[in-house]
Amino acid sequence: MRVYVTRAIPQRLCENIAEVGEVQIWDEDVPVPREILLEKAAEATGLLCMLTDEIDSELLDAAPRLRVVSQMAVGVDNIDVPSCHSRGIRVGHTPDVLTESVADHAVALMLAAARRFREGMAEVVEGRWGSWDPWHQLGVDVHGTTLGIVGMGRVGNAVATRAAAFNMDVLYASPRQSGPSSARHVALSELLTASDHVMVAAPLTPETRGLFGVREFRAMKPTATFVNVARGPIVNQAALAEALDAGEIFGAALDVTDPEPLPPEHPLVGLRNCLIVPHIGSATVRTREAMAALATENLIAGLRGGRMPSEIEPTTA
Ligand code: DGY
């Protein structure tokens, strides 16, 4: 069996994989170029891949021996999962191990947007820090306000837990009533008008692609913040830039954009009330090591024909 790993992972994990097959690794610090991925996939029985690798039908057609695709991420929108399943290829991902780190990060972004960290830091770095002023750099409160979470999966639930410590009321919009009993399931339209802070924590699906556009931002309070820790394409970024620029919403903090990286000349990058960080929600040492370990376990179990700890099961629908 041959396994292709599309980014460096800890040596001990490579050694584990080597017990089931021959391992090759792309260990540059940029994503593997498409032509190399296609060439390697053609020989591979297993792929341990990243969210930057497009696992589409072109690749699957070129990979007749492929039996397992194991992604080192929870989101699998870069993988054509139904096409994998229709070819008998098993798909693994890494939920749970990253939930708490992503939730920490989501709350950090909400606080940063509410308290205008980007503008404050720019003043310090650019030598514009004037004397203390009682009316300068005023933000909006987080404690005691209403948080609206769009998508109430593992991360949404973990954010809701943290929100309780800030004495926040939590609303959520999600296809299922999957939130804690302290949170109220509402329609997206109600969430938008009632929330002081709106956070997206939903997977990218055909239903969520472009979910936030002109109408949604206009429905929000002018004092509201917007946080996205899910996937960039859920948001119409031109609409977000306009809403921020026109003061239709107070501020935004984005962990994810479309595309990634977002070019520095993109209108969102220049907006003083928009903080953008480079898709680092799960980026702690402990969590990334746990994700790599789980992706490796999924891969090995799948190649051995055993139970994968986190497999995306084929749907019967
Ligand atoms: C994921 O896992 O899907 C995140 O976006 C990266 O950790």
C-alpha cells in the first residue's frame, strides 16, 4: 500500500503509517501543487490531506487504488465526499479534538471586534497613541448582551458554554435544535435583528454558501459585531465590506475568508473595523498535534479495514 501525506506531520506518526504501507510526504510549507497531488494520488491507497487540497472527481478518477482519504481538519468542503463514497473510498476527518481551541478563538475574535483591537493596536504601532481620552476608542460590550450563533454544532455549543460566563443570552439558527437548553433556537431573521454579536460556526454546504449578504447585514443592529470562524464562502465579502464601511454594522473579525490568503488589496483588509487573522482557529500546538494524530489513526484504521475513530459515513438519502 502507498500513502501520500500532503504536509509534514510528526515523525512518530509517519512511522505509524509506515507499518501499513510506504509513506511519501510533501514537506514544503506551501500546499502541494495540483499536478504533484494528481501524480501521487494515481499510485496511492491512502491520502492524508489538508483543507487546502481539492479532492474532487478529477483527482478521484486519477486515483484508481485509493481506499481512504483522511483529512486533518473537521471541515471537508474541499472533498467531494459523495464521489468518494460512490467509489467505495472511506473519508475521515478530525472533529472534537479541535472544538475547544476553536471556541476559545471565536470568543477572542468577538471580544476583539467589540473592543476595537485592530484600531487600538494600529495607533500604538503607528505612533498615533495620544493622551488618555475618556471618549476615545469606545467599543461595545460583550457581557450581558445577546449572542447569535449560526450553526450549532460542536463549536457552537462550546461557544455557548463560554457565553454563559459572560452572562450572555444565546440565540441560535441551525437546521436542528442542537443547542444547550439555555440557548434559544430561532429563525435566522430573528437572530439577525435581535443579536448584539453574530457568529458563524456552520459548515460550508450548498445551503450555507453565500448565506450572509446585503440583506443579512442590513438586518443586523448598527452596533452589532460579526464573527466568522467557519468558512469564507458563507459570506458575501463585498456585502460585508460595504456594511462595515457604511456603518451598517459595528465591526467584524474573520478567521476565514474567500480566497485564502486574502490579497492585501482586498477592500476588507483596509477597513479599520475589520480584523482578519489567517485561518488559525485550531492553531495551538496541542490541538494541531491531536488533529494530526487523529487523522493518522483514521487513515491506518481505514486502510486496515477497521473502525475509523472519526469517519464520515455514507448517507443513505
Ligand atoms: C477545520 O478543521 O475545518 C478548521 O477550519 C481548521 O482547523
